[in-house]
Amino acid sequence: MAGSCFHQFLTPLLILLAFTTHISSTSAARATPGEPRSIEFIKTSCSSTTYPSLCYTTLSTHASDIQTSPQLLAHTALAVTLNNTRSTSAMMVKMLQSRGLSPRETAAMRDCVEELGDSVDQLRKSLREISQLKGSNFNLKMNDIQTWVSAAMTNEDTCTEGFSDRSSAAANSNLKNVVRGQAANSNVKNVVRGRIVNIAHLTSNALALVNSLASVHR
């Protein structure tokens, strides 16, 4: 009965999250003549990131706010990453509150929520500092931002490893019995891991844009 209730709760959530992940990973369109300068600026800037298509699709909707400012571009990338990290952490907390998780699964999920919580703190501090970049304190603040964003990415990579098929046997079984049925188990694992990987990619892009901002100033 508990497994059935959990499955009923999880099915619409899986559909929503899968749709969100699909939208986030849509390929960027090619530059076309006559595009606003802000769009061209975002496309050009995103081309230097590790995941340019994801960079463009997540930042182009903020073009009117970003304009052609490297600082606003990096600021927006951090804000988008922070929002996605918070929503994923909240989703995992809800899953922890549902019935159907074994002690091992609960422990694995809690570890990941803790890692994401650390990432939220580091991204929040980075976002605050990047809005105050100016004058003689630029390099000092920038060094802090780069350190925090790098640490956030490390936390997310650690969390991702817990859902990787290449991890240890114990880690591989973390979500094995979240719901009954092999196909459902696979979907849960893939969606959760997909969301975490998406956050890691967003963080990587944000770090690349932060580094670009630092190089422009220096």
C-alpha cells in the first residue's frame, strides 16, 4: 500500500521533471542577421562555456536584463543555477518525506540533500558578492566567487556519483527499491540523477562566465 501511494505521488512528479529537463537542454538556435545585440552577446559568451546550448537556452530569456554586460551575464547565470539547485533540493526533500524509501535509500538521499544545501549556500554568497564587484576590491571578491562556485560544482559532482552506474555496488543500489518494478526504479534514478547533472552543468557554465568576467577586468 505504501509503495502504491508513493508511486501515485511520484508519477506526475517524474513527468514534470522530465519535461523541465528536456526544455533546459534544448539546442540553441544559430545566430541570425538583425538579432538584438543582447542576444548576439549571450550567444557569443555562451560559446566559450562547456555546455553552450544549455547556457543559451537558460540565459536568452533574460536578454533584456543582461543587455551586453559581462557582469550581469555572470550574475544571471549564478541566479539561474541557484534557483535550479533550490528546486531540486526541495524535490528531494519531498521524496524523503514520502513512504517507500529503505534506510539505505534514505541515507543516500539525505547525503545528496546535504551536498546541495552546501551548494545553495556557496551560490548565494557568490551571487551577493558579484553584485558588489567594483573598485579595488574586485580581485579579492572575484577570487572568493570563483572559489565558492568551484566548491558548489564539487558538491554536485559528489552527489551525482551516488546515482552513477559506475559507482560502488552499495551506491548503485541506493534507489533500487524506491518503487516496485524495475522500469519505475530506473525512471526514478534517471530523473533524480538528470536533475543533479543539469545543476552541475549550469554551475560549470556559470563558473566559465565568472572566469570570463575576471579575465576581462584583469
